[in-house]
Amino acid sequence: MSSQIGLVGVAVSALLVGVAVIVSLSRHLGLATDLITASARAFVQLALVGFALRLVVDDNDPLVWAWLWIAAMILFAAYTVRRRAPEVEGSFSLSLAAFLGAAAVTLGVLFGLGVFELSGRTLVPLGGMMIGNSMTAMVVASRRMVAESVDHAELIQGRVALGATIDEALLPHVRSSLRTALIPQIETTKAVGIIFLPGAMVGLILGGADPIDAVRVQTAVMYLILGSVSTTTLTMTFGVSRRLFSGTARWERRHRRRTPMALPEPVSRIV
């Protein structure tokens, strides 16, 4: 089976999007513009990326271009987290630190232990999957942590007033934020191979690879994604909670007494 698809094939594959647009227009659902915009942006962005990837995927290309690509993705992802979670103070620096740490660990393991051969053809796609999936979970976790701290501020204050440390008082809300952010990725990992076949595996099979080889590659990729998403989300959630209640933590260390406290200043600004 040929994996070559021309522009006509791409256009035909968009027929179902066209059907959804028609249904939206006929039923006045208000989704037609979003569907068209998303489809057009995806085509343009992927086309540009396809041309740009020619600078890094050839074996003769300097590896420095691939590392620069990874650095640009990390910076843009951190900026995106800040833009999508503006209520989180210091989200850019927190997310940047989380991305850098996860990249160092996951890519170091994959390439340092020889799971994949280090080249532009492997570095950029694997780094992109790690950063892209982590970014979404980090936005959800950070926004959820802020919402939890605002909605349950009195409950948190009550726990501290009764003698709990700030970490103990925040633990149920940290747990809730992490579950909200990580459950989708965990459920996706559980269902892989049974309910759906992931993109990397499908691409390898369409390209003519042996299905067992495709399974090995996809398994390593899924572990990479789950590990990086978990690591970055944990870092982001604990970092946000610390920054939201940094004033409370200092107050607790100074006084260590069971008296009611005021709402921490960073949280009071959000409220």
C-alpha cells in the first residue's frame, strides 16, 4: 500500500469537515467559522513545519539545528502556558523550568541509554510530542489549582488554623488538580491498542514497517509522553501552590501557632 498522498487526497480527506460545517450552518450551531479556521490553520502550519523540518531530518544536517528547534518549542510552550493561564503568577518561569527538567530527564534517558539513535529525525518529533502533551496538562493543572485555592480558601485557612501545615492543608486540592490534568493522559495510555491505534504506530505501519517494530516504537513513545506529562504537571502544580501561598508559608514558619490567618495576598488579588 502506498503512503503517498497528493493534494487531491488531502482535499478528499477534508470532506467530513465540510459536512460538519454544513450541519453547523444549517442548524445555526455557530461552529462553522471555528471548524474552517482550525482546518486552514492546521494545513498552513503543518505545511510550514514540513518545509522547516527539511533543515533537521537529513542525516547530514548539523544536529545543532534540531536542538535549536527543541529550545524554540520549549520557549513557545512556556509562553503559551502563560497566555492560557494568565491568573497564575509566574507561570512562564514555572513552566519553563518544568519543560527543561522533563526534557533533560526523558530525552537523556531515551538517547543516553540508546533507546533511539540521536539524530534530528528522532529528536525533534519526540521532543515535540513530549512538549505538546505536557503543555496541555500543565495549563489544566495550574488553572485548576488557582480555582481550588480561591473556591476553598476558607477551608484551607481552617486546616492551618487547626494546626495543619500549609502542605497538608493544600494536599486535597493539589490531588484534585493533578487528577483533573492527568486522568485524560492516563486513560489514553490505558486504551492504546484496544480502542485506538496511536499516530506514530499508524504512520510506521503505513510506511511499511513490521507491526511488531511499530509496537515497540509506540510503546517507548507512550511511556515518554506519560512520564513527561506527569513530571511537568507535578512540577507546575506544586510550584503554583507554593507561589499562591508563599506568604502563608512564611507566616507559618515565623509563628507556628493555631490562630486564624488572613487570606494570602497572592490569592486575595485573584479573588
